[in-house]
Amino acid sequence: MLPVASADLPGALPVAATAVAILAVAILFSRRRSTGGAPAAAPGQGGKPIPSPYPLWSDLALDVTVKGDFPDAVKQHAQFGPVFWWRFLGRRLLMVGDYEASMRLLKGEHTIVEADYPPSVQHLVGKWGIANLASKQHMRIKRLVQAAFTPKAIRGYMPRMQAMAEEAVHKWTAQGDILAYNEMKWYTFRVAVSVIAGFDDSWTRPGPDGFEHVNALFKDWLDGLFSFPIAIPGTAFARGMKARGGLMQRINASLDLLEQQTQEKGQKGEAPTGQEAEEQAEQPTALDLLLASRDEEGKGLTREQICDNVLVMLFAGHDTSATSLTRIFHFLHLHPEAAERLRQEQAEVLAKHGAELTEEALADMPYTEGVIREVLRIKPIIAGFPRVALTDFELAGHTIPKGTRMQCSLAQPLLTDARWAGEADPLQFRPERWLDGAAHRTGAWIPFGGGPRLCLGWLLAMAEMKVLLAVVFRGHKMTVHHPDSPWALFPLARPKDGMPARLQAVRQQ
């Protein structure tokens, strides 16, 4: 699938039309190869079958390609009910949009359902990537790396994250006009490379061989992630596979360098001492844990297994956070009263805790956290997740047969959270809602998923966003030049113009 934004370029309409035609043929081809599609679900309460509101040729991927946007999940499920049939990339899917149903699927991972990503994801992520692993293999990898994302580990990362945020703010202020989305990617990628992989700065330094190259590779890789796995030159999938090769080459080179440095230290009898030894003992990266892991027979992970998972963690550790931060600064530009309240909160935090951003300082930023939570509520970064039924089970009043493929919406529960149902405009940007009693009741704030596949790095993501907001609002403001510019929303939301902006120093009141 060609990038959605390509249809907006001069002279690109014939290209877009060709892309849609190829996509339609691929959909029909995939259905001819189907062995009958998904099993039929049993009628629900009252004997009503699950709705199939769309014609046979209709496909979510085709719809997104033509319209450049995801359909409105709230309106769809309000019209068709909590479940209905559709297709995505040629596969018949049960579309699920209901908080209770979503939580049943999230918590039922490895028992009643399993992750079921399309073939393009399986190829581009790699067969050993944690997103593609099931059951015991998935739990093993998650168990190995989760120690790198605990509150204790994140507490140890704080000095590095603050230093990176301060360096970024200094760079942006000196630079004048910036493309905010690109700069958010640079900041979050630096954090990911440092605390997840521990790689050297060749990944993030300026220049065509550094971050520019890596960012271009990840863009092509992401564009191919949800496409038909047709490796014809020029297709999104072909570009994505080429980008995967380039990323794997860099990952392998960095792993070789780490191994060489470890061997050299061992030959010289060098060992870290003092503070360095303490930091290394308490703050292993996710890669450190993968490299040190051993199974019951004493065998470690293969290089292929390690590389696939480093690729997944580097992507997951920066791209969604970059989009979230870009959205946050966009909202703060539109709501200067919220930006001013952030500034006041930082003045209070500075007076109480000093300049160092500690775990305690972050805990004293309830409004900052409210801003983040509110943006992730109103503009969900991840639209949903795919699952396949491992057994027959009940869902939303229907019996779902084993083998049924499902696409579960995260956006629908977030946007219809019952806690705010009584408000005149539940989707109004109001960060202070997270400071009152209603926020502490059980609700549908699930932007990071849940259950066994709850995002491993969600605490890290929240911390790195709070750190950057703290540094910015201790003496700066960001002005967005074209706040009405459109966004591309597939496969991940991003401003089509990169969101030109300016970061300026301001005098603290």
C-alpha cells in the first residue's frame, strides 16, 4: 500500500488510482485463496445474527487508502452494534467495539484468543519479534525484558532522559523554526536507543549516515507494515522489506561492536567500579537482559531472535511516543490556558524539588500527567489490535467459534468512556478532569492495551513525555505555525507538513 499522503502530491492521482486498483485485485486474489473465511458466529441474544453491513468487495484497507482516514469507530458501533463483520487486507474480521468485550479479549490472551497480525507484519517484524510470538514464547521474551521497564529501572534512566530533553530544548531554541514531529522522533528515538538498546550515538547523530538515514528506514518499514505482502519493486511491502534489511544491518553492526567492547574489557581485566558499577548493576537495558538470558538447558537466544526483538523495541519505543508528543504540543497551542497551567505547575515543582527531575518530582506533576492522559484519550494513537479465537467463547451476546479473526477497537472504548457520559461535550479537551474524583473510578482509559500484551514500555513512555514537558515549560513555549494543517492517520498519525513550529524562551513569572 502506498503512503496515504502520496495522493495529496501534484500529479499523484493516477498513482493513487493505480495503487487502489492493485489493492482491490490483491483483496480479490486473497479471497479466492481463502478456504471459506471465518467461521459463522452463532446468533446472539434474541436470535439475531451478527451484522454484515458492507458489500463483499469492501475492505477496511481499501477504505483507508481512498479516504486517507480511519472510519469513525464510535459511529460504526453505534449503528451496527458492539460487533459486526468487515474485512481488512482481504481477511474477514469480526469488528469489536465495546469496553467490556475489549477487556475480555485483552485479558483472554493465550487462553481464548491470540495475537493475529497480517502476513505483512509477520514478515517485516520477523518471526521472533515479540509481537508475532504466541503463548509460552511470548511470555518468555516479555519476562526477560520487563525488568528494564519497571519503576526502579525508569528511576535510574531519569538523569539520562533529563539530559537528552535539555539538549533537545537547547537545540530547538537555537535552531528557531523546527518541524516538531521530526524533532519529537529524534528525542524519543535517542531515549529508546539509550535505555532499550544501549547502542552508540551513530544511530542518532546528525547527518545523512545518522538519524536521517535511520528515520528514513523506519518510515519505509512502517509504511509497509500493514500492506499486502507482494514484493513487487515499488510497492510499500517491497520498500518495507528493503528497509528491514537496512535496519537489521545496523542492528547487527551495533551488536558486533558491543560484543567486541565486552571482549576487550574482559581481556584487559577491566571491570566497572564505584558509581559506574552501581549504575550498570541497577540499570540493565532490555538488550542486556536479552543477551544474558538462558533457558532451562542453559541456551541463550540466537542472534536472529535478539535482532528481531531489538527492531520491535526500537520502533515501539519511539514512534508512538513521538506522535503523542506532537499531538500534545498541538493541543497546548490551541489551549494556551493549559500551557500556562503547566508553566505554573513547573514553577511549583522547581521550588519544592529543585532542578533535578526525580521520581518524586514527576509524581508532583498531576496536571502534566492529566494533559498526557487527555490527549491520549481524545486522539488514540493505536486504533485497535487483531486477535484470533483459540476456542469457542461468548462475546457481546454471541458464541464466537474457534478460528474467528477479530479486530478490536481501542478508540471506541476510549472515546465513549462512561465516566464522562454525562458531560455536554465528553470529547472537550479538559486535562483537569483527571484531577477530580471521577478519574479515580474504573474507566476505559486503555491507550496502551491491557492483559498479557499490555505495552511493556508504557511507564517509560509516560516518563519521557513528562520529562520533556517539564523541561519545555520551565522557561519556553512552543508556537505551532499552521495548527489547521491536516494529519495523515495511517498507519500511525502524523502531521502531513511535519508541524512547523518555533520554540522560544520566555521569562518565568
